[in-house]
Amino acid sequence: MTFADRGSLSGDTLYAARGVWRLIRNDIRWSDDFELSGLGLIRSFFAQVVRLPFVVVFVLLVSRSTGASTSWPFVALACTFDLLGAMAYLLVAMITIRLLRLPGALGFVILNNWADLVFAIAAGVLCGMAHFVDPSLKAFRLFWFAIVVPLEIFFVWRAARAALGADISAAVLLVVLNVGIDVAADQLSAVVSIG
């Protein structure tokens, strides 16, 4: 009996969740859970599309809890900027990896694509469950920023170290780029939605 059906999107997602958890825990078997090939790269970009419904749930519930707009154009704009931020980070990371002459860029992109899906599922599901307990989501937002966001940042660090064999300075650079581009995408979305 196998863990999940490889080759199906649901099976790949389960493997990715296990692989993300293994990489965070520094388990050397993390690479067993990802298809680190050209086909695996193409398949990993489907994760960026599949995560969008979870991002929609997250944006809707957080917007509702903070009193922000929950109109369809606002949600679509926020999700578009979230996806553009993810793609911009991958592009900037690829350029950086190329300039630093690090091997393993393919694996780094695959890891980040699947991790985006895993963290989006966590965001959507946890936010949905928390909304029923506390519609203001105050405890959820505290949990999110105190636990999950640092875990995501740590994941990027571990991915840079494991997939790229990056030294500390290169890993820190990739983490800072990730955080900076995420914040820029969020701020740009807010500016555009106001105007």
C-alpha cells in the first residue's frame, strides 16, 4: 500500500504536504516526496492555480473580519496580486540563483510552488474553522503571524539550504526577497484597490 497515488493532483498534494513537513523538520527524505524533474516543474505550477480557492476563502474571511470590502472585484484583485507576487518571487529567485551560480534551481522552484499550495490550504482551512469560533479572527490572526508566517519563512530558508546547497548569506538573501516581494504585492494590492 502506498501513501498516495503519484501522478494525480491530490496525490501530489499529499506528497507535497509530507515533503514540506519533512523539509521543515530537516528530514533528509524530503526529496522522496517531490518530483524534481522538468515534468515535476511543470506539474508544480498547477499547485499555484489549485491554491487560489483557498486564497479566496482566506481573503474573504480576513476582509470580513477587518471590515474591509468583500466585493468580488476586491477579492479577485487581492488573489491576482497574491499570484503575481508568487510568480514575481520565483522570477527574482531564479535570477538571483543564476547570478550566484547555485545548482538546484529547478528543485527550489518546485519546492516553493508546492509549499505555496500547502500553506494556502492551511490558511483557508484554519481561517474557515476559526471564523466559526471567533468571527473577528483576532486569535487566528495572532496565531497566523506568530506561528505560520515564521514557519513559511523558515521553509524558504530550509528550501534554499537543501535544494540549492546555499550558504547562509544566499539563503538569507532568498528569504529577504521572499518577504519583501510578499509585502510589496500586498501593499500594491491595497493601493490599487483603494484607487
